[in-house]
Amino acid sequence: MPHFCRMFLILVVTMFLAGCLALPIKDPYSYSSAVGQGGGTPFASYGEGRITAVRVWETNNNYYYYYYYYNYNSNNYISGFQLRYGNTWSPVFGNEGSVKQVMELFNDEAIVEVSGKYNPADYICYLVLTTNMGRTLSAGMPNQVSFNFYPSNMGNELRILSGRFNGVGITSIGAHWGFVDMEGAGNSTLGTALETVTPIF
């Protein structure tokens, strides 16, 4: 191949690769599919900007029963939660139970993992929210079936919690992850994340 042709080919390939790099890359989002029995009213949290605080309510139904001797039993579950986006609290999803756990996030702190346990027959039993600074909020009782949600893409954080609740507690929960552009106006991830909400029956 003549030298000119080789140089031309290299130039074309270089321009093509540069063009590919210059293409705008859409912010990646991911969805951790909901777990739980899923009866009741659907919900999806929403708000402008980054999540800055969390409130989680649990209901404690601790009791003793007698069978040859006294034994301690517990039936704790997550009754409701609330997220603060920027300075504004979302509605309470579910209801306020007997015990409330609260976590205020620091500047540049974000929730990067949602885990816990659920009873396939009724409610989310245990909920743990973990931040990129290693802090956690936990509520409920760690029994039944485990779940663990985290973003598929590096640099993403929790944007939305969705699922279902009834008059007693949270029956299912899933997590939506995305990138928060702190320099942009508002929550650019909300519309895209809501498109991934899968109805739970």
C-alpha cells in the first residue's frame, strides 16, 4: 500500500475514533428489582436534587408465648419511610410506626447500598441504608429472606425508592440508581428512573 494511502487510512480511523469519543454519553441508570409480596398501593419517591436525609419507621410487635417455658418472639417490620431531597421532604410512604430512625447526610454523602430482609408472605422486615462514607441507618429486625441492592454503574447513587405498601407497612421495595448533576437545575434523573418502575402485582 502506498505511503499516502496508509497515512490517509490512519487519518480516517483517528477522526472516526475522535468522533466516537466526542459523542454525548447518556448518564447511566440502573434499577434493582423490587422484592417482597407486593400487595397494596404502588409508590415511587420523588424530589429535586440529591437525597439529604432519611426517616424510616418500624413497628415492633414483640411478645412472649408459653410452650413448656417462656420464649421471646418478635414480629418487627418496616411500616413507612420518607426521603428528603435537597431541603424538601417527600410524602411518607406507608405510615409512621412505633419507632423512628433518622439519618442526616453530610455534604457529598450519598446512599450507595440498600439492603435488608423481607418476609415473602407480608412485609419488609429489615432495612439498611449505607452511604459512600460507610455510615448506615438500620431499622426493623434482621430475619427472613435477605436482599442487597447497589448501583450497576460507578459513581451512581440512590435516586428513588419504589414498591408497594398497605395500611400496615411496606410490602415490597426496589431501588433506582443514577447520577446527580449538582451543577444542573433540578433532578434530571427522575423521569428516566420512573420509566423503569415495573408494576408489582
